Amino acid sequence: MVVTYNRLDKLRATLAQLLAAPAADLAAVVVVDNASTDGTGAWLDSLDDPREATCTPAWPAAVISASAASKLHA
């Protein structure tokens, strides 16, 4: 798993190295993009390696909501 936020240049280099490995050695890479604004999402969408999967988590909003709710009950 690779987690990224606005580090497109570093992500490109990291994925190039990871995906250079034979499929027998690396079955999958999951990239968690934390809502990057630097073109990361578009670049990830352009990849065609079946071993790469992208996930954009919804958890930050849930964490903020839980934090705000906890303050109401404090």
C-alpha cells in the first residue's frame, strides 16, 4: 500500500519501481490518494497496469464529524 497526498513526482518514481517487479513477485499495489490536488488522481486514472488499484478514502470527513461530536458531549 502506498499513501500519497500531493507528491506526484515521488509517487511516479515509487510506482515505477514497484511495478517494474515481476507479477510473480508483486501481485498488487493499492494507492491511497488523500484527495491530492496536484494531478495525482488523473495520473492514476491513466495507468493501465492491472496490479495497480486506487482508493480515495472518505475517512477524513468521518474523523472530523466524530471529533466535532465528541466536543459536543464533553
